Amino acid sequence: MQYFSFFQFFTFHSIFSTCLCIHLFLSHYFNAPMGIAKVFTLFSNNNNHYYTLPLSTTINQTLVNKPNTHKDPFLYSVFQFFRRLIYGRKIDGGTRTEEEEKVYSWLYTLAQSEKNLVFEYVRSTERGLSFTEAERRLQDNGPNVPLEYSFPSWWHLLWNALFHPFNMILILLSSMSFIALDYPNGFIMLVLVFVSVILRFCLEHKSSKAAMKLSEFLRCPIKVQRCAGRFEQKELIVRVDHKDVVPGDIVIFEPGDLFPGDVRLLSSKHLVVSQASLTGESWTADKTSDVREDHNTPLLDLKNICFMGTNVVSGIGTGLVISTGSNTYMSTMFSKVGKKKPPDDFEKGLRWIFYLLISVMLVVVSIIFVIDYTTSLNLSRSSLFAISVASALNPQMLPLIINTSLAKGALAMAKDRCIVKRLTAIREMGSMDILCIDKTGTLTMNHAILVNHLDCRGLPQEKVLRYAFLNSYFKTEQNYPLDDAILAHVYANGFKFQPSKWKKIDEIPFDFIRRRVSVILETEDRHTQFFGRFMVTKGALLEVMKVCSFIENFDKHEISTFSSDDYQRILNLSEELSNEGLRVMAVAIKKLHISTTSPFQNLSVTLQQQTCETSNGSKRRNDDFERDMIFLGLITFFDPPKDSAKQALWCLAEKGVKAKVLTGDSLSLTTRVCREVGIKTTHVITGPELEELDQDTFHETVKRATVLARLTPTQKLRVVQSLQTIGNHVVGFLGDGVNDSLALDAAHVSISVDSGVAIAKDMADIILLEKDLNVLVAGVEHGRLTFGNTMKYVKMSVIANLGSVISLLIATLFFKYEPLTSRQLLTQNFIYSLGQIVIPWDKIDEEYLKTPHKWSERGLPMFILWNGPVCTLCDVATLLFLWFYYKTYAYVDEKFFHSAWFVEGLLMQTLIVHLMRTEKIPFIQDIASWPVTFSTIVISGIGIAIPFTPIGKVMGFTLLPLSYFGFLVVIFLGYFTIGQVVKKLYISVYKRWL
């Protein structure tokens, strides 16, 4: 066998020492307060996406760190630098970033400015930019893309995946095994490293590209006004790619166009814009250029500002591009997409284990090597034994156990029609204690039902429903969900309005300027009160009231003039209904006289000419026909909650998962839905109200609030971050829209649905094929089962491995020779590890599944201190028994001791799982699952049988007397008794076990 040189040993010892010193050096400063001296900004993190500014001067004062005169600023800066390398900077969500503050300030400044002053701000003219100037600005500002984020190269991701503490331990041990000619063990550890690195690399490489999906919003040519001409400047309308639009360009837009940047309106006519990509609300927003805003208006409510990524629904206009690319509001929203999620407590806990193992390896392995070498004077043999001890200390099956548990959970969730994209999300779902959900399509059915049909005084009136039904039945130009709701209500409740007796004459279709639809109907049934020709109009309340001159008073059976009192009474009624979470639509009619002189005799021809210009150049409007109408009443609608939502939320609450609703919808509608599904609405708040809060109040409000409405995507992100960092919660987020992508990217567990938009599904860790919250209840159970079984192995392996290695150290000091040879120790470790593969198939106590569980920073160290000595105590008892009992009969020699220690150590490590796996008394109050029980029997049988087989002779074992197995029965009964007592004491102190 090839001998080690002292230089090789010194090299290995130096590597161990360096790792431990760095760990101790850093950990000494890990609990220091945050704060960095400005002089030493070389060590600061200059990533702008993580640098935050307070909302106001008051908050700025609260963020100033108290001076610490006891710290050396240089060393403190160095240690803060290393700390951020390991843990990253925390983002609490309570403040806007510096980029957000700049964008907000810029947009408000231009919204408050006159049009001529806006041109001064962006250095443009009313004719637009010249082609030369536009080209220069494009070179200075770069392409107009919403994200300015450099994605890491593949080799950078691969490098980060490789240099992980767990991988470094395995690589080091594998290298030492190859040098010591222990090829099988070295090869196994390299395979584990390879699998771990490839899995992490693939996941990070995929997630880093998810943000590029945002470019889908802006793939369209833009109509821009530019000026050209050397001597005489002329205005030209040209189409350019959205990437070539620069600040100062004048854009011309019409229905269907997307805004290529943040735009200050210069002119507009009946402009209606959809901001669903930013707010998630299906409602449209009216925009106009003829207004100057003030700073109290919420940003997305600014009438004269249109934002990148939003689109024109109706109307036309021109606007001045004031921001492009990374300076737009959309960029501040999505600049965080693709960044790291918050640190996982489980992963940080594993890092602590790795550092602990390095420290123990350094101390124990070095002592064992020195003792063995001074006794045997065989450097190769001593080195190989030291490597074997280090290998036995390392939980080699940990990656396999973790991934097997997660894969098992993923398969179980697949049966519930879930697609798990990130396996670790299953474990985090078990730790989740807050679930943030969007209302639309999650709590509700996502389709409206008709609630009531009321007259002007709020009383039910069938006539209102009749004409609303006829309008929806005969309109053909466009079909809306509210029309389906009216028809379904009439058919389901047995109303007989006999549409066959009516004949459609013509129709004035809905548009976003008038926001109403009218149909012309006629009936010749003279035996009813509805005989004649009518115009029936249905639409938005204010727009319908604009064309009404009369109102029908059903209580008095008369039609009177539409007075200001009637107007105010209807508005108050509408507000009351809206506060109840109902959507309101108005209905009006007008009886038309059938005569040859009637302007409606040839209404079809007239309506076809309604968009034609008159002789003076003006356009004839539909308002010319929709006037002097009779106001009938209101139709109310509601998006009802799902039948399963209330039960699912109750089950989640029973399991310790609190629900918070984060939505862009109105507060009144959201509150009503939440009340019906059992979510408390005592603490509610809106996005504009959150903007007015200072940092501390923001965090406190987010902590108490259960309903947060009218939130922008950035506000959703800040709420999630506040819950994670300040509240120390494990947060899940369920959303399916573009406006949810920021929160999805930041949440510990991000969940979307199969019908969601592309970027939401890319951000999600779990995709539901059905919008059913009951699937999440099952997911929480799978997550807790996964977390519990993983913690079983982690705690059991650390206790067993540390106890075994410390026992080896004591035995080495006591006997002055190796308690087991390197081959015997590796065989024992391999057989034991093989038996633990079935742990993911074990069951969990019912009580454990009722509450969320997180990795406790102090939990594992205290668990080791309480339970580790029990294992070592049994090993020491075995050592003393072998020495004092069998020495009298001259049985004790190296082979006998090796055989006895091999069997006892293997049985101890195999049986320990039954003590650790449950809070109850093992084998009496609770029995492990059959795979674990079967594995225990097989592995124990193999361990007992090996010394009696030819394999045992080859490995250097000898036969053991039956009296020794009688002693093992006694020692293990004592171990389970003492272990159970310690377990009960531990649970009484710390109120938890796993």
C-alpha cells in the first residue's frame, strides 16, 4: 500500500483548519447589528435592486444606526461583506427602492406640470425629435426594454452550485479516499456531488430567465412623430420598433395599441385605457390630457399619465414619452424578478450542520489520527482510518433522503392534479403559516350572477328585469358575461317574458366612450301594457342617467321628471350597493312612436350614418338617439365565492395557516367575498392608504390586516417581504396574473394555476390544474410529512454519527488501537445508510400534521446536547462491559472487540430511528410504517449474521458468544428507557420534538 507523506497530511490538516477558522471568524460577528462605515464602501453591496430608501425623512431618521464605538469599522465592514456573501441582504418590504423613488418623483413632477413645461423637462419639441437626435438618445439610453438585469452566465451558475459547503466536504473526502486507494467510497461521494450540482444548476438556470417573458408585452411597432428636413423642418409619422422609442418621442395611439413607455398625454379624445397588466383589475381607466394632477392622487390613478405595458381600449390621442426602459414604472415593478428568494431556514440549518461537521472532523479526526499513528506507526493505515471516521461522520444519504422525500411528495401532489416545478417548495409548504391569495378566480367562481333588480327606491321590480332581459336577449354585436348572468337568472327562476313576441328593429352597440348598449324592439301584442316600439338601454349607471329626462315611480304608478333629488337618491343607493360588494348596472327605456314622420322610421339607415361627418365637419353621435329616456332601475351582480373555498380556508386555519387576501379589486367587493368565505374583515386596508404609512406603521398594519385591496404589484411584493422579514413568517402566494408575478417570485411558496398567464406560471413553484383550495390543504399535509421525515433523518443521523465518532474516539483512547478497521467502519456505515433509504415512506404523528413547523436555529444544537450523550453513554457501557467482563475470560482481543463493536454500533444506529421518529413510546404507543420496520429487521439481521459468515472472516471478525447478545438486549432496553425519559423532558421544555 502506498504511504502518505507528512506533507500530504499537513495539506489535509491545513484545509480543515482553514475551513474551521473562517467559520469561527465569521460566526463571531454574525449577530452584530447592521451598519457599514461610509469610508469602507469597498465592502458594501452595490446591487441597486437591494438598496432601499425610506419613504420620508421621518423614516430615514428611524433607520439611522446607533454608533458603536466598540467595533473596528474596517473589520466590521469586512465581516458584513462576508455576511452578505453567505446570507444576502434582507429586504423587509417596508420602503421603496431608490429606483422606485426616482420614478415616482419623476412621474408626479410631469403629471403636475403644464404641457409646454413637459417638453422642457424631456428636452423635446412639439414637432417631435429629429431622426439624428433620436438615434443619439437611443445610443445613450440603450434599447427600450423593461428590464435592465444582466442574467448570470451558465458557468457562473455552475460555479455557485459547485461551491456549496456540503459539496466541499464530499469533494475533500472523496479526494482523500482516492489518494488512500479507497476507490469505491471516493466514487460514491463524487456521484452524490455530481447529482446535487446538476439539479441546482438546472433549477437556477431556468429561473434566472423567467423575467425575459416580460418582453412579450411590447412586441409591436409604434407610431411616432418625428421631424426631418435640413432647412425646413417637417413632421413625419413613422412606425418604429418599440425598442427604438426614446424619451422625447411623440407617440400616436389608437384602440389596441400598447404604450411603449411612460407617457404624458398631450391630447386625447374619449381615451379609455386598460391597466390590468399593472393592477390586475378588469375595469378600465379614463385618461385625459386636460388636467393637472396633484401629489395626493395615487400613481396609477393619474389621469394624464399612461404607463408602459398598458393598452388603449378605446379613443385616440397623442403623448410624449417621458421614460423608457429601466426608468419606467413597469421596470421598477419587475426589476426584482429572477432574484433570489429569501433565505430558507432549512438550507441555513443544513449549512450549520456542515460547519459543525467540519469542526468535529478537524478535532476528532486529528486526535484519532495522532493516537492511531503513535500506536501503530503506520501512516497509511492511520490516514485511511481517519478518512473512514470522517466519512462515517458525514451524513452521505442526506441528499438522497431529502430528494426522495420531495419526489414522493411531488408524486402525491400530482395525483391531486398539481405540477411541482421546484421540489423544495413542498417542504416549504409544510412550514407555511401564511397564505396570501388573490380574490378573482381563487375564492370566487370568476363569473357573475344576478342578485337583484331594483327600482329607484331600492325595491324589487320585475319590470326592470324584463327590459334588462330583452336588451341582453336581442343584442348581438358583443356578448358579455353580465348578459349571460341576466339570461341565466330569468330562465332559472321561471320568468316568462316571451321574447318571441318581440321583434328587433336595430341596435346601438356598446363602446367604451358611451359605456352602454341600446336595442330597438317592437311588439304588436295589443293585449299587454308593453305594446309598441321601445328603445331599451342598459349600461354604466352614470352614463345611463346622462340620457334620462324622466323616471318611473313604481310606487305611485307615474312617470315624472328626472330631478336632482332623484339623481342623488340613485347615487346614494348605488353607493350602498357597491359597499356591499355588488356591481351595479342601470336600465332605461324610451317609447318610440311609429309613424312615417318619425325619425326612427328608418332608424337602421340613420344608425348606419351615425359615424358620418356632417357638413360642418362634426360627427353625429349616438347621444342624438339615446336621449329623453325613462330611468327604470338597477340590476345588481355579484361574483359568488366557490362552495369549496370556505371549507378549504377553514381546514387551512385548523392546520395553522392564516389566509390574507391581496387583490387589485375594490375593497367593498373583496370584503363581501371574504365575509362569505369566513375570512375576518375587522382589519382591512387599501393600497393608497398603505402608501401614506411610515415604515413601522406599514409593518404593523400588514401584520394585522387580513384584507388588502386595490394593491399594485409592487405593493403586493412589499407586503410579502414585510411578512417574511419583519413577521418571520413562511409565506405562500397564490396568483395567476401578470400583476402577481412580483409577489410570486418573492414568496417562499409560489402557486399559480394552469389558466394563468405565462409569466405567472414561470414564476410559480407549484401549478394547480384546477382552481381548488382543497388541493392546497392536501399540499400542506404532504409538505409537513416531507419536512417531518426529513427532520427525522437529519436529527437521527447527526445524533448517531456524532455519537458513533465520539465513541470511537473514547475507545481509541481507552484501548490504544483502532476500535474498527477502516474497512469494517465503512461497511458498517454503508449498511446503516442503506437501511435509512426507506425513511421517506414512514408515517408521521397526527399531532405533528396539525401545525406548521420551521427549522429552529437553536433547535438542533439543543437537540444534540440533550440526546447525543444518551448514544455515547450506551457505547461507553458496551466498552466497559467488554473490558471488565470478557477480559476475565480472556476473550478480549482486537478481532473480538472489532466484532462486538461492529454489531453493537450497527444495531444502535439502526434502532435509533424508532426512538427519534415519534414523540410517543416506540413499539408500544406507536409503530413505524412497515417499510421502516422491515428495513430494521433486515439490517439488524445482516449486522448480527456477518461475523458468523465467510464474509466476516475476510473482514477480520470472529464469533461472538451468546452472552454478548443477552447483554445487547439489556443495553438497548436501557437505551430506550433513558432515551424516552430524556425525550419527555425535552418536549416539556421546548414544546416540540422533530
